[in-house]
Amino acid sequence: MGSRCAAISLSQVFAAIQLSMTCRLEPSSQFNYVAKGLEREGITRFIGYKSASSSQHVDKQKLFITKLILLIMASEKSFSLLSLLLLVLVVYSLINQCIVAATMSKSPEAEALLKWKGSLFHSQALNSWSLNVSPCNWTGITCNGVEEKVVEINLPSCGLQGMLDQLSFSSFPSVVRLDLANNTINGTIPSNIGALSRLTYLDLSNNQLSGTLPLPLANLTLIFVLNISDNKLTGEIDARLFYNWSRISYIRLQNNQLIGKLPSEIGLLTNLTYLELSFNKINGSIPSELGKLRNLDMLVLSGNPFNTLIPPSLGNLSKLTRLILPDNGIHGHIPPQIWNLTNLRWLDLGQNYITGSIPSTIGRLSNLVLLHLLGNLISGSIPAEMGNLMNLYQLDLSGNNLSGPIPSALGNTTGLINLYLYGNQISGSIPSSIGNLTRLESLQLGSNNLSGSLPQICQGGSLRLFSARSNRLTGHIPASLRNCTALERFRLDNNQLSGNISESLGVYPNLIYIDLSFNRFYGELSPNWGDCINLTSIKITNNNIGGRIPHQIGHLSRLELLRFSSNHLEGEIPKELGGLPLLHDLRLDDNKLSGLLPQDLGELSNLRLLDLSMNDISGPIPQEIGNCIKLQDLKLNNNGLNGSIPFQVGNLESLQSMLDLSQNLLAGSIPSQLGKLRKLERLNLSHNMLSGSIPSSFKEMVSLTSTSIDVSYNDLVGSSS
């Protein structure tokens, strides 16, 4: 017996055990496998093991392993205590793993999950879900450590497509977390979701769920976080949902299609810290019971069609840091209690019908970083106490009826990044203290009654968006703006500014849009404009600018709109303008431009409007103009153009608002191809030297009327001069 046992090495026994522990057999079968292998070696008779059936208890199998270990100890002279401990740990670990796998793979939880997987489309993310693996090792599944029950299902952003009706929620009595956010799950939320009695976290956001919020959600009495935002939910919010949610802290239902009133029972959710219901169709009044939610940190109701006052009870929410109620149909004054919410960091009441003035008590909200009151009916002046809001980085008071001056104290809010005051009736000069706002990236002062000169702004070099359009500003552009290389959009149109434009402006490599129209700038356009490579729009109309159009503008490959109308520009139109592939609006009218029309303009395949009228351009109309097939408006009137009208003009079948070739020296007959311009609404060929008769094809120009066509003052047969 001793020699027989001594011939069995420890490594052989380990190999036999490990081979059996692949978890592909039931536990009893695995032990039988080991026993039969050892029986062939004549070992099992010494430890009294008999093959166990699948119905026998695991205790027999563990007893067998224990005897086997003792046998190994007897056969290995050098077997140490440490080796024994290691062997026991390995063997029992493998036993437990296989018992768990065999048990779990047949559990109701596993069966329910696999059934749901089978109903889904594109479930590659769930490839690990198989009976060959314990569900506790499946993607997105977490089990507890004692009972090996599923406690979490976390499958956000897994590309899942399908419905929830095949998921048996009643099979998961231990689940506390369910996260299926950012998938493509559609259909309704099944009512049996209420069976998840231990659920504390539910996130179904950003899917395509429809239908109503099922009432059995009220059974989730332990729920702490509820997020079903960004779906297609409809119907009203049932007040009974709020009766049992005493622990809930976080609710997000925004971006759905919920209707009806917000139930007053929401005041029962006294542990609520976050409530977002924005962009639904909830109407009626904002319930005053919201004032009972003393733990509320954030309240977001944006974009719902309430017809309401702001409840004064909101002033009780002393922990509130964000109050966001834009576009809610709010009217009346802002309750004075709101100015007691000293923890507020965001206050957004924009796009409502709020009246009254901004009180000086706004200065109490020293923690504010964002204040939006835009798009209301607020009147009065901007209080100097705004200067106390030292943490403010965004202030938007645009689109109101504010009057009076900009308080110089506003220059104390040195952290401001965005300042919007446009669309009011603010008067006086722009205070020099605005120059202290060195972190400004956007300064919007347009459409007011501001006067005086521009202060030294953009001293910090951060300003990207600046508009003071439609005011009464005078003087020159300050030097600080010349060096403001971060500028992207720059609007000073409709003022009374003056100065030499070539000296007032620098090179702005990030500039996208500039409008200096309707001012008194003079001088010449700098070739440096060609270095503003990101420009898409240049508008410098109605000034006193002279000189030539720099050909470097033809390097601006992103340019879409170019307007130099009503200046004193002279010389030829640069042929380089024909190299602007995105240009759709070119207006050089009312200048002193001369020379020939460059044929290169025919390369402007995206051109929709071309106005070169009221210049001194001579020579023929190039036939290449017929290549600009997207043209809707063509004005070449009041020049010295001669020759005949090229028949290729008939290719411009998109022409709609106007074709004006009047007040030139055009001769010859009217080409019959013009009859193809069926969309054209106005045609003026008057005051030329055209001869012959009006083509019969004009009958095809169905958009013209007798009052919208003018061919007078020509030598046409049958026409009157």
C-alpha cells in the first residue's frame, strides 16, 4: 500500500483536480471525475470514497477531498504545513466557484436576463452572458458577496436596442441599481418595474421610451435617484407617485413630452436636492409647495408653458444654489424673497414676461456666478449694487426696457467673462471701468442709446465677441481693439465712428465676421485683410473709404459675404475675387469702380446675389456670368456696359428677385433665352440702346407682371420711349 501511494505525485493529484474544476460539469460529476481517475490508480479504496450521484450532498465530496489531502500528506514525506494550507485553499476555492456557477446559471435571475438578451437587437455588448459563466461575471452584472444575488444591472451606453417588456423585473428581488442610460430602448416602461422593491437608483435616460410614467413606480419606496430624462414620455405626472418617495433626492424628467400640472404633492419630497423637469409641456402654476423642499439645491423648470407668478415661498429654499426658470411664461415682479437666497450661484429667469425693476437688494447675492434676466419687460436702471457680485462670470440683461447709464461699479466684477446688455434703452457713455474687465470674452452692447467714445477694452486680450452696433458712438476705435487678436466677431455698424480705417484696425487671424457699416471711416483698405484667413463675412458699407480693393481679399477662401457698397472705392474689380469658392453675396455697388467686369466672376458657382450697380464699369458683360447658376439677384445697372446681352444670361434660371441691366450702353436684340427665367419677378432693361422686338419667349416668364418689367428708353419695335 505504501509503495503504491508513494508513486502518486502531488502534481498529478493537482492536475486531476484542476482538470475537473472547469465548471462545465455539475459539482457531483466533477468529484466523480476525480474519484474515477484516482480509482484507476488504486487510491480511492484507501480513503473509502464511492462515486456520488448528482442527488447527494456536497458534504460527501468535501469529505472525499479531505481524505485525499490526508493521503497526499501520507505519501509525500516532504509535505509541509504551508503546502497543506495552500492546497486546502485552492481546492475549496475551486469547489465553491463551481457550486456557485452551477447554481447561478440556472437561477431565475440568469434565465430572466438571457430571455431579455434574446429580445434585443445589436446585443454584442452582452456576449459574456452565457450559461457557461456565472452571471456574477457577466458584463454589467454585480452580485452581492453572500447570497450571490444580482444587486446591480449597469449597462449604460452599450448600444442596446429593444424593449423592456421582456425583462422580468420580479426576478430581481435584490437589485438596488438599474442603469440602462444612453441606449436605444423603446416602448413603454413596464408596470412590473414596481417589483424592484429594493431599488435605490434608476437611470433610463437618453433612450426612446414612450407612454406614461407607470403608477407602480410609486412602489419603489427606497428610490434615491430617478432619471428618465431625454425620452418620449407623455401624459400627466400622477400625484400618487410622490406619496411613498420619502427618501428620494434626485429627479430628472427633462426633455420629454409630459403635460398637465405639476402636482402640489411634490412638496412631500422633503429630502429632494435636485429637481429638473425642463422642456416638457407642463402648464398651470408653479406650485407654492415647492417652498417646502428645504433641502433643494437645484430647481430647473425651463421651457415649460407655465402661466404663473414666481411663488414667494421659493424664498424659503435657503440651500438653493441654482434656480433656473427661463421660458416658463412667468409674469409679474420678482418676489423680494428671492433676493434672500444668498447661496444662489445660478439665477436664470430669462425669456419670460417679468416686469418691474431690478432692486438694489440684488447685491446680497454675492455668490452669484450667472445671472440671466434677458428677454423680459424689466425697466428702470441697472443698480450700482451689481458691482457687489464679485463672483459673477456671466451677466445677461439683454432684451429688456432698461434705461439710464451703465453703472461704473460694474467694472468691479472683474471675473466677468460674458456681459450682455444689448437691446435696451441704456444711455450715456460706456464707463471707462469696463476696461477693468480683462477676462471678458463676449461684450454685447448693441441696440441701445449709448453715446461718447469707446473705452480701452480688450486690455486682457481675451475678447472674442464684441458688438456696440446701433448706438450713437463717436470718436475713433481705441488702440486696445487694434491689438485684440482674439476677436472672432466685431460689430460697430450704425454709429458715428470715424478715423482712418487702415490705422484703426489690426490683423485678426481668428476673425470670422466684421461689420463697420454706416459710420464715417475713411482711408484705404489694408492689404492685411488677406491675413484674416478665417473671415466669412466683411461688411463695410456706407462709409468714406477710398482707394482700391486689395487683391489679397481673394485669398480669403472661407469668405461667404463681401459688401463694400456706398463708399469711394476706385480702380478695377480684382479678378482674384473669382477665386472665392464659398462666396454667395457680393455687393460693390455705389462706388467709383472702373474697368472691365472680370471673366473670373463666372467661377463663383455659389453666388446668389451680385450687385455692381452705380459704378463706372465698362466693356461687355462676360458670357461667363451664365455659369453662376445659383444667382437669384443680379444688378449691373448704372454703369457703362456695352455690347449685347449675352444669351448665357438665360442659363440663370434661379434668378428671382431682380435682373437689372438698366442705365447702360447695351445694344443689339434681347436674347430669346431670357424666356427661360420663369422665376424672375422683376426685369429692368430700360435706358439702353437695345433694338428689335421683345421676344415672344417672354410669355414663358410667368412670374413677371406688366408692372414688374421695364424695357423703356430703348429702340425696341413697338415700344414707347
